[in-house]
Amino acid sequence: MKSEEKNILNDPQASYGTFSYADYLTWDLDEMVELIKGKIFRQAAAAPRRIHQEVALKLARKIADFLDDKPCKVYIAPFDVRLPSVSSKNEDIFTVVQPDICVVCDSHKLDEMGCKGAPDLIIEILSPGNNQKELIYKYEVYQESGVKEYWIIHPSEQTLLVYTLADGKYIPSRLFTTGMKFSSTTIEGLEIDLGDIFGNLEG
């Protein structure tokens, strides 16, 4: 890793300027980072906690099974999503995120690098240390980019909050918790029983 890259990671919100996807592709980093409106955001230094991974695996498996014979596809992190899709040039893209899970129904948005443009569904599973990023920065960029449905899962509290895009603004759902079922309005027919997702988890 170059010394300049180390400095950026040590103080990612310092005034280093605005970075693009073209810059992102040149970095040789030992950890995952995301770009949100040209600013660098570090992923957690350590690997996600075990419960985070259990929830992600259970949920991704259920969605993948449901989509098995359908055109939509599910992807899990690390998977680059470039937002918004206003240019084909890497130097004109300033947001690159890696959602825990996303579903893309428009195959034209997919290329060998990941997804270019808004997925239909994005799911973020909160971890200690990154809640502010998920709840504030990503909420804003997902809404602006036209992500139709955005789920936030809190594993330790065993809750799910769903934001659905309507007239360019997110409308929050009620708070769902274990023992309840939720049906997606974006992925027709997809129903999640949170008892199946949160069952048998131990802290």
C-alpha cells in the first residue's frame, strides 16, 4: 500500500479532494472501502461478527431460492454497486458501495465489475461501528439513486425496517421483529418469515 493511501485510510474524511471510481480501481488496499459522493468510508477493520454472517447467509439463501427460476439475481458483499448511473466513464462515478445483499432485476445494469445503477432491493445488516453510515449516508444516496426498496436489519435487536421508494422519497414501514412475516412490494411474491432468519441465533 502506498503511503498516500495509508494516510487517506487513517483520516478518510480529511480534505484529500473528491475521489472517483477510476481512483478506487487503482488502490491497493488491505481492507474494504466504499465511496459515497466522492468521500472514502472504511469498512469495519475486523471481519463482520458471526451473527451478522449467519443472518446474511440465511437471508441470501432464502432470496436466492425464491429467485431461482426468475430473471432477478441476488448478490452478496463484496460486490461493487456504482451509483448513480449517469455516465459510462469511471472518472464520472463518485459513489461505489458494497451492500451486504442486493437484488438486481435489470440485466443491463450488470457487468463484470458488478452493478452500474440502482439495484431493485438493497439490504444492509448493521454491525457495531457502521450504523451511522448505513442510517444516514447510505439512506440518502440510495434514495437519490432510485433504489426501490431498502432494508435495514439489526441482528442483535432482531428487527427489520423497510424503506419503500414513493415519488422519489422513502416511506418507512412498521418495525418488524422475530415471529413476524414481511412481504416485499418490489420483488413480487417474496415473503420473509423473520423467525426463520433470527431463529437459533446466540449472541
